[in-house]
Amino acid sequence: MTGGSAPGAPAQAAIEDHGIIGDLHTAALVATNGDIDWLCLPRFDSPSVFAALLDSDCGGRFTLRCLGSSRTRQMYLPDSNVLLTRFLGEQSVGEVLDFMVPHEHGAAHQGAHQLIRQVTAVRGRVTVEIRCAPAFDYARARTEADLVEGAGVFFSSTAGHLVLRSTVPLELDGAAAVGRRVLEEGQSLALALSREGSPRALDMAEVATLLAHTLSYWQRWIGRCRYRGRYREMVERSALALKLLVHEPTGALVAAPTTSLPEAVGGQRNWDYRFTWVRDAAFSVYALMRLGFFEEAGAFMTWLQARCTETPDGTGLAVLYALDGAAPEPECVLEHLSGYRGSRPVRIGNGAAQQLQLDIHGELMDSVYLFNKRAEPISYDLWVALCRQLEWLDKHWEEPDHGVWEVRGPTRRFTYSTLMTWVAFERATRIAQQRGLPAPLADWRAAADRAYLHVQRECWSPQRNSFVQYPNSLSLDASALVMPLVKFLGPRDPRFLATLDRIEAELVTDSLVHRYKTDGTDGFSDPEGTFTLCSFWYVEALTRAGRLSQARHTFEKMLTYANHLGLYGEEIGASGEALGNFPQAFTHLALISAAVNLDRALTGREPEHDEHPH
């Protein structure tokens, strides 16, 4: 039988109506209605087994509902990524606990790659409805289901298999496992879905053990957070979200766990973010390191060293990689999926892997500089590999590229790319001088000077009284907000303040910031939402410019655009809805930085020396 959702499947839950759970290899999205409608196994970038978020009819979902409820509420158990969904009815309250058991590198235990769902009747009598309908390989593979009496269901296909274990009897409805159970007050049932083993009986004692292990892991991990400021709750939730995006075996970080969630509903800006962008990962490592999570930063440095070392002489780093460092699969379109609320095409793979984006070297060297300064000295081998990259950059930084926003229109000499070229050579010079490492310092200083002067002379528009997107352009770009953040110029430099005022006038609506005007020059005619990362950059810029009242008001308004769990997608739409892939690492790392630095300023402390806020 073919897998997928039942006839008359419910409409797709909104992007923001989701929580995320994960096991450090992959992640699932859990909707407020009790559906798991997105999960790829065994890795973030593996084909999906549940993808109702991209096609409600055939994508596959795992439903667990308490019938008779009129509303639901979601929360995370304290200091954890264990998600609680409450089904509230007039005569009953049911609660569903969802979690994936952390699968730590080098740790072998029975819970590896297990997704656990436990439902409890908290008040009154609760009728529970179960439906598990996987659709392997993005719903391209035929699914078969076999019932194992007293144990559960075995799902199989040419693309893999799944084992669903249950504490209550299940039945088959085609290739879906279904069940209905009435729980008296205080009673519970549980289900466990995994890729490993064979169907065998599940009992509540095993579930309790796995829950205790999972809670202990997350509470121990977040307990290492050093931040104790006024925005602690949001900062820690952002840190927990970022940790869910770390692929533990390799140290890589994915930009987001989803693909093709649109930047405008019905539009074509639908991309696959389940890869490791050098830029996003470098920023994320900084954010985690800023909170005291140095182990994650060290793991990424190991991953990075491998990428730099294996890059052939005379070539630059790729923009993005698969989790294991391989090249991503070529971008292609899944024509059989209808997309999130009709937003097509649905893409897997990402064509940006073939682009030239020169800015990645600046973000990378900035994070290496801070790791070397705050965590531990980088290795000689990494230094040699980085020097090779800087040698390549010195030969190519004056070429037009696709820029930080990965435009699919004409290449340009984007201001931000040149700005980050200056950062790359400036930070490399600092590392060499502080460590006494061998380096062509005169060449690096000369390259940094040329990049600096190019931005000041060619990217400043007297007509606009602002830095612009590229030389001879009249277009603004919110990426200019990072200039004082990376110490390119002072936060009260007249040119930056004039740029800040111009961005406020043309790209900011309330607290929301567009990254640039979408006029078709980026390769697409359809619009997009405001870019949440840029809103937090805006807060940073206001903070450093001394506009603390405005910065605080803007930041706290931005907190109201988080979803009910404190999570953000890539963009925010006109009515406050989440757009783009979800949750997005870029956004949460920027929130962490904005919160930390705004809090320091509000308490009368300057940002730490050499601290940048990416």
C-alpha cells in the first residue's frame, strides 16, 4: 500500500504553529494540533519520512490527538527540548510529551534515533486517536505496513524502514498504523518510532527511562550557559534551538532543518536549508561560544579544518556543504509535492553551492579569531589551511559575486563582500601577530587596506548620503548595519549614522527590517517578508550608536514576533506570520548577540574588547 495521509487530510499547520525536537542527528517539527508533519531520517539532509508540511495529502504525518479538545497549548519542559502539547476540553485535559532521545557521538544506547510520544489523561476521560502514516523518500517510495501482534507495526519501502512500537494495540488502515484508546484520568500510553531493531513490546518503564535520560542531557547542557541577563529565557531558548541544529557526529551546523518553506506564500523563493553554510555555521559557533559552549565551537573547528585541508590548491572554500563535508546533491524540484500552502517549486539540494560568495572568508576568520582568543589556540595545521584560503582570496576578492543574499540575478561587487574581505585579512593579521605565527603580513595589510578604501570610496553614495549595495548603485542593503559590529568603523561615525538613518527611513517598518528592496534585480519578481536577522542587526547597531531606548523598544517588539515557544523562521510576513525555513539558525544567533550586548549596555557596561555581535 502507498503511504501518506488519510483522505480528507487536515490543512497544513502554519509555520509558526510548530515546535522542534531532535536527537543531534536530525529534527522533527511538531504542530500544535498534535501532528508531526516534518521529519527526515537518519540525518537532517536525508529524504523525509513525514512531509505533510509540504503536501498535506501525500507527504505523510504522525498524528496523536486528544479528541474533544477545543484548544491546545504548547511549552517545553523547563531547560529542555522536550515538548509538551496540552489538549484542553470542557471536561478533559490531555497532554502529549514529544521528544527524540539525544544520540551523542560515541554513545551507544537503546534510545538511538528514537522518537517518543507519550500521552496522559491529566483530567477527566480522554479519547486518544493515533495515526502514523510515513511516506518514505519525499513520498516517492511505496510504503508497506505489517502488523506485529502485541508489539507494533513494521513499515518498509525500497528507501528504508521504520519500527513503531506501542503500549496499546494498533491496527492497519492501508499503509498507516491507527488506533483509538480511552484513557481514564491518570492513565498514559506511549509510542516509539525508530529506524533500528524489530517490533517488540513497549512499556511505560522504558519510556520513563528514556525521558529521564533526555531531560538530564538537556538540563546539563543548558546549565553550562553563562548568560544571566534580563533576556535569559529567550537567550537560553535560542541556544537550545541552535544546539538542535548541530549534527553531533561531524560538528557541522545546519542553517535550518527544513526545505522549501517559502519567503512569500505562493512565491518561488523556496530553498533547501538542510546543509552547512560556512557563513551561518561560523556565526552560530560565535553565538554558542559567547554563552560558554566551547565544545561545540571546537567540534566545528575540527570540521572546518577538514574542509580547508581537502580543498585543492588554487580553489576557495565552497559556500555550503553536506553535513559530512561532501558536495550537496544538485538542486532539483519535487514536482509531485504541492508545497507549503501551494508554494512551489519544492526544492531539494541547493544551487547556491555553485555560487561565488566572497564574504564567507570574513565571517570564517572572525570566528576563528575569537575561538583562538577565547577558547584555545588553533592548530598549526588549521593555520596553514587558512593561509591557503587567504592566498586564494587575495587573488579573487575583487571579482563580482552573488553576495551574502545569494542572488540569482547578475553578479556584482557587493559592498558586504568587500567589507568581509577586509575582516578576513584584518583578523588573520591579528591572529598572526598575537600568536607569532608565520604569515605574509605585508600582503595581508595591503589587501585589507585596498578593501577598506574600496568600501569607503566606491560604496559610499554622496547622492544617497549612505553606503549602498554595490558601487554606483542607489540601492540600500541592510547588511551595512554590521559595519560597526565588525569594527570597520565606529558606531557613531557620521557615515554610519547617515546610513542607519537612511535604512530606518526606507527598509524599516516598525521593528521589522527588509534586507533590500525586491525589484527583480535579484532574479525574482515576487516579494518576500522582512528578514529577521536584519532586525536583530538593527538592534545591535542602535545599541552601539547609543540609542538605547530605541534599541530596547525595538528588541522587545521583536520578541513579540517569536512563536509561542520562542522560535523564529527566516522572515516575518505582513501580518506577523513566520516565513521561510524554520527554525533558522541565523535568526537565533543574532537574537543571542543582540540580547547580550543590549543587556550589557543597559547595565552600563561596554561590549567586551574585540567582541563582535554576529
